[in-house]
Amino acid sequence: MAGWGQGELVSRLLHLHFRDCKTKVSGDALQLMAELLRIFVVEAAARGVCQAQAEDLDIVDVDQLEKVLPQLLLDF
């Protein structure tokens, strides 16, 4: 995946779940999805940091992300 542009990656991710391979996505829709994914990842990282701090840890691990994921998914 190295070398892929942000829009191309989001387009590929979206097309993985389309039933019809001829489905097209506009540039505006790709920008919107890319921004939504960026916000989701930043929020997951921030909540993971808060969880690690609450557990008195210096490093965010998968365990902290797993703990915040249910609420994060409900919020999105």
C-alpha cells in the first residue's frame, strides 16, 4: 500500500464492500470519507491515551484501544 494517495486508499476500502463493482464514488464523497476516517483514528488515539493514563501507563497498547472501542463505535 506504500505510495497510495489518501483518496485512492479510501476508494479501495469503499469498493471492497460494494456489491456492484461498477459503483462509482465522487471526489467529494471520497474527501468526506477520508476526513471521517481521519477524525475516527485521531479520536481513537486520544481516547486510548486517556485510558492508558487512567490505568497509570506510559504507553497505549491494543488493550486500551479495545477498552475504548465500544463507546467510540457508538459515538460514530
